Amino acid sequence: DNAVSFYGDAEQAGIRTPPQRHCVFMTFDLTTSSRTELQTLLATWSAASAQLMRGATIGQVEPSQPSAIGDDTGEAVDLDPASLTVTIGLGPRVFGDEYGLAAQKPPLLRELSQLPSEALDPSLTGGDLSVQACADDPQVAYHAVRSLARIGKKLGAASTRWTVTGFGRASAGKGQSTPRNLMGFKDGTRNIVDDADFSQFVFTGDGPDWQRDGSYQVVRKIQMRIENWDTDRVSDQNRVFGRHKLSGAPLTGTVESDTPDFSKTDASGAPVIDPTAHIRLAAHENNNGLKILRRGYNYTDGINQYGFLDAGLLFISYQKDPAQFETLQRRLGSSDALNEYISHIGSGIFFVPSAARSGTYLAQGAFA
Ligand code: HEM
């Protein structure tokens, strides 16, 4: 059936996994300062995630004892696993002094630097733990996050911090057709798909076993001014990205898969792909070969306080070093033509440890 395994000998599911259609992303604050309670939380979350990904409930929906509260909230009963993946990340504070884990800190885990043109809202930023639940059924993804939130609260160990509900994938994995973001452009055309690139750019590949298949997760809630965007000429929209809206082809080519030619000029000698075009600034050819894995989703929060459509991109990237994201975003944040239409309003950084080996829980090795 379409169940993905939680346990494994390599990385957690939900990174290399071709993006499912929907995603609920939530961050949590730790509400305990006890190392043992943190262990219990990770162990309970691991066991619950494994069951949820199998499509099972996490206990009784209607307990035999009539006065008991249900263990499972019930809304995913009769829905299939829908390729659910639950991917759990650990924020910088987990490795502070509080839990005695300072010596176990993944070497590159730290807060992100301040980056140009960001307008981060503190209520949409930070977090000690992250949960990325992706599935082909939005209710299955929501049930997973809700269940982990409920466990966190019941154990007195974690409380919710901020969340984004992604309703449609805006990135492509191996063998997938490229979906579109809310600006109407194909997103994920030139993404990481090859195993060699995953090894080179995404997974840490060193450290103790619980870190070796890990990756640094950067999450940004990026608001789009879509009403302004919708009044822009399509020729200008194409200039902003450096690609054609409908076909996804680079402005120097004819089909989506054509490699952009950044040196091509028009009759007047001007570059065909504008100096401020998003793809010129982000492309590995122009960043010393640097790549990241993008695994984004579209989101909408309805209508804002001024009556404007409120929507954007839940940007999630995975890299073996957070500096990969910072290098690209420093460049994009200062020069990207897209900046006129977007704002980074939320942010988080987490270390996503290796998958729990069968019979263990996530990051168990850190507590050895
Ligand atoms: C490419 C959209 C933010 C990194 C693209 C493409 C689109 C797009 C349409 C071209 C198709 C493709 O190759 O996937 C957006 C939108 C954003 C956004 C709408 C914000 C709302 C970011 C951010 C980063 C980033 C924050 C990294 C810091 C990249 C990279 C590429 C890319 C590396 C591939 C460029 C290439 O190799 O040609 N993006 N993007 N994007 N974007 Fe973004």
C-alpha cells in the first residue's frame, strides 16, 4: 500500500521522498527542562509517528471504558496512509546546557544570521522542535501534527509555537512533473534529484550514527503580494524569474528542461536573462556550484486585515550546512527582482537527525 516506513538505516523520510501533495509544518517550544522528559517526548513522538505513517491509530478512538478520553482523535480513521511522512527536527536550544546535550550538538547547528530584506515576525520564528507532516491527503497530514501536539501537551514537554498549512506542493522530486507556485510559475524545475547531489549537498555524511544521515532544515514563511503580482505584465513576470510562465522554459530556451544560458545577449547587447532575475542569482553556475534541496508548499491564510489576499510559499530547504541557504539568501535578499513581491515573515532552523533505526527512537544516540 502507500505507506512509508518511519524506521530506516539512512535519513528520515520526507526529505528525499518525492513531495506529497500537502504539508502541515509546526514548530514547538520545549516546556520542560528535564533531560528525561525530553527523551520521553522523542521516544513517544517516534513511536506515534511510526504508527501514523503505517496508517494506524495511536490507540483507541472509543475506549472500552466509557469514562475514558480517546487516545486517538479519530479523524484519520478509514483514510489510507496517503504516503504520510513525519519528519522531526531539533532546534538549537535542544543542545544548550539545559539538557546536558551541549557536547552532542550537531557541529553546524546555530541560529541563522540576519539576512537582507527579511521582516521576520517573532511569533512566526524560532522553535525548539519542528514537525513536517506531508501526505497526499490533507486530513492525514493534519491528524499527524495534531496528534504529536497532543502528546507534547499531555507529557507537559512541548507546546505549539507557529505553524503553516501547505495546500499544494511547489517543488518537484525524482520522476514528478513540476507543479506551480501561487505566482503561476513552475517551481522545482532545477532541484536536487540525483543521489550523488543528495550526498554532496543535503546529508551531513559524518559524525555519530544518529547525525550521519542528518540534514539541516531551513524553513521560511514567505508572504507574496499576489494582488500586486497579478497586475504586473506577464513579460515583466517572466523577467523577474528569467523563465516563461506557461512552459517553464528559461528565457534563453524553448522547453522547461533547457539549461539556462546566462551569457546570452539580445540584439542590443543586454543579457536575455536579466541580472536581477531569480534564477540567475540562485543558479549553481553562478554560486560556485552551490545547491540546496527545495521542498516547498503553497499556503494561504485567507484575507489579511486590509482585505488583501494573504498567501505565499512555505519554503523548506535541506542542506548539509545552513551556510548554503544563507549564501543564496544573502544574494537573493539584496538583488532579486522578486523582492518587490515577497517578504520573508517567518523562519526556523533545525537539525533533522538520521532516521530512527528499528527498535530505537529519534536521536537516541545523543542520550547514550
Ligand atoms: C528557482 C520561485 C524563493 C532558491 C526557482 C524557480 C522559481 C522559483 C519559479 C524556477 C524554477 C526552478 O528551477 O525551480 C521562488 C519563489 C520564491 C522563491 C516564488 C519565494 C516566494 C527562493 C529562496 C531560495 C530559492 C528563498 C533560496 C534561498 C532557488 C534556487 C533555484 C530556484 C536554488 C534554482 C535556480 C536554478 O538553478 O536555475 N525559484 N523561489 N528560491 N530558487 Fe526560488
